[in-house]
Amino acid sequence: MRQLAKYSYANAKIRAWLSFLLSPNVFERMLSAHDLGEVLDILKTTTYSHVVEKLREESISSLLPLEKALLKENLYDYWKIYDVLVGQQEKMFISLLLQRYELEEVKVSLRIWYKKDLIDVNDYLLGESGVHNIDFCKLISSQDVDEIISILEKTPYKKPLIQARERFQKKNSIFYLEISLDADYYRRLLECVEKLSVIDQKVAKKILGVAIDIENIRWLLRQHKYYKFNVDDMLEGIIPGGEYITQEKVRSSYNTNGFSHIIDELIIGPYTGIKDLVDGNAILLEKFLYEVLSREVNRALSGFPFTVGIALGYLILKTREIKNIISLCYAKYYKVEREESTSLIFQ
């Protein structure tokens, strides 16, 4: 009964929002469109009409305003979910999910600061952090990492940067700052899940476990293709909380077989198909990983309706929909052939 009381209103609202997700038929029409203008006309007939109509057609000399508008729409989706939930712990969980956007803004700012490139910051940042009041321009113009830590004093990003500061200074690699931020973020997210009801924990841990697995698989594949870090650095990039891919399993596999066979040892269960994609098309690999996540989302949406899974599932589907729209708009803008455009859409 407590689950019903907590989620009855949210369930009704989110089910309604799920019904407004774009159908495969709409994406098919956009794929068949002759140009970007026709894609925008199709979007004007959907729930994205208010986003498209704010942009003057004559100003589409760059897709950046449209991309930013769509990403901001995704931020608003998180706030919508936050508003319809009644429990404080459930609201905190959504707030932490929203922080993922903010964390990416922090990481982008760190890269710009580190490279010291003379660029227009507005081309890379949304300009809406969402949760904490962060002066990104000040962050980018910082003299050193200590000043960055000072600017982030009242945010959760201070602690992981302090923890990674010595390694960053010793090895002069932004990698250590970024992985410390990622690991801390998922640690905080999973700690929040532990405070949810038992049934919410089960659903959220399953979906997040797969999402973390996917992050860890991407990391291992980057290691396989591009980097040759030592085992300690490699393990540091493994985010705790995965369903199958954990630090313990990676260490055990490495100690037994060395790095060359880690992929073969670890890619098990729903991920076995990756073995045929490791050295192939990166887009096909991403599609495969998204399909695995989609199966978990669909299980949550088709199961007991009064759990945090419906909120989490909706946000994952909505985020992917917006990314699909952005990819398709860029494909039409650059006149990419239909076959290649189709490969960019994950459904």
C-alpha cells in the first residue's frame, strides 16, 4: 500500500508522458525527409513543437541552438519527474540522476581548462547546470587545480577532485580527475538507492547495474583499442556497482590472463554478442549496448507499476529519444545518406 500511495499519481502522469514518446513511424518519416527543414516540420507536429518553433528557420546556419534547446528539454523532463514524486528520498534520487548532466558540464570545463584552448565556452556548455550554482567561466579560467577545487567548494565535486589531485599533478593527466568524479557520482547514486524501499532498490539496482556495466565495457574497450594503462589505473576506471563487470572480476581476469583476454573473460551473460563487435563498427556496438539497457527498462515498465522503475525507465527512453533526434538532425544537415542515417538511430 505504501508503494501505491507513493507512486499512484506519478505513475498516472508518467504513463501519459510515455504515450507521447515518438513512434517508430515518426522516425521513419524523419529518415525519409529530404532535408533538415522537412525534419523540423515533422517535429512541429509532435511534443517538440514548442522547441522547434522558438528557433527562427532562417537562423539554422548552425545546429548548435537546436541541439542546446533539445538538451535543455531533457533537463526539464528530469524536473517534471521530480515534481510528480511525493517522497523526499525518491526526489533525491531524481536530483542525483539530474546531476549527471551537471557532472558532464564540469568534466567538459576541466578539459577546456586543461587544454587552455581559446574557444567560445557557449559552444560546449548548456549554460544551465541544473542543481548547483557553478561559475563555469571562472572554473575554465582557473590558474590551477586548487583554484578549481575552491570554486567547487559547495558542491559534491570537491571531494573526488581532492582525492585525485596528487595523481593528476604527478602524471599530468586529466584522466584521473574525470574517473574520480565518475566513481564518486555513481557511489553517491547507489548510496541513495540503498535508502529507497526494498522493491525500489531491486528495480533501480538492476537498471543502474546494467547502465554501469555499459560504462565499464566502454572503458575496457577504450583500454583495448587506445590506451595501455597499468592494472591499477585500469581498475580505477572501473565504476563500482555493475551487474556483471566489477573491479573484482576485472582484477581476477587480469591476474589470470593479462589484459589481452579480459574482454573474452568478462563479456558474459547479456553482453556475449559484444565479442563479435569489439573491432567492428562503433555505432553497432553502441546499438547493442543500448538494446541490453532497453530490455531492462522494458522489464521495469511492464512489471509492478508502482516503483521508481517507471520514472527511471521514462528518463532513459526520453534521453535516448532526444539523442536520436539530434543525431538525425545532424545527419540531414550534412546530407548523410539514408542508410547511414538509419544506423545512427537507437530504438
